[in-house]
Amino acid sequence: MIAWACNGCGACCRALATGLLSDPEAARALDSGDGVCRHLERSTNRCSIYETRPACCRVTPAHAPEALVEGCRVLRLAIFREV
């Protein structure tokens, strides 16, 4: 598993349409209609329900790193450190 620390860029919360979540039903429930999570506060890149966020949001996005390679510098560096 890739070790990484979130830098709050919001890339994972904007990647619902990329298949980041393995559960399509969960992705549809979280999608605000444009591939962005409905709980993302766009002005701050913070989750409005962080303390009670769903389990799928608590998992390290290492199960679909290709969805974040473009957007998340922290995860990209973690991935390449592992290689």
C-alpha cells in the first residue's frame, strides 16, 4: 500500500467520474452532477462532512492511483517513491 499524506488539493474529490471509487453506486450518490463530490467545499477544497465521511472516502486512494496522478502532486510523489 502506498503511504501518503493528503495536502488538501481536492483532486480525489473531483475525480468521481474517473472511477476512483470502486463502487459505482457510491460514486453516483456523492456526485454533484459534474464529477465533483457534493460534500467538497470548492472554495477551500475541504470536505464538509470530513468527520463523518463515508468509508469509501477514508480508504487510501492507492486502489486507483491513475485517477489522481494528474491532479494530486502528493500522491504522484508517493507512487513514484514506491516504484
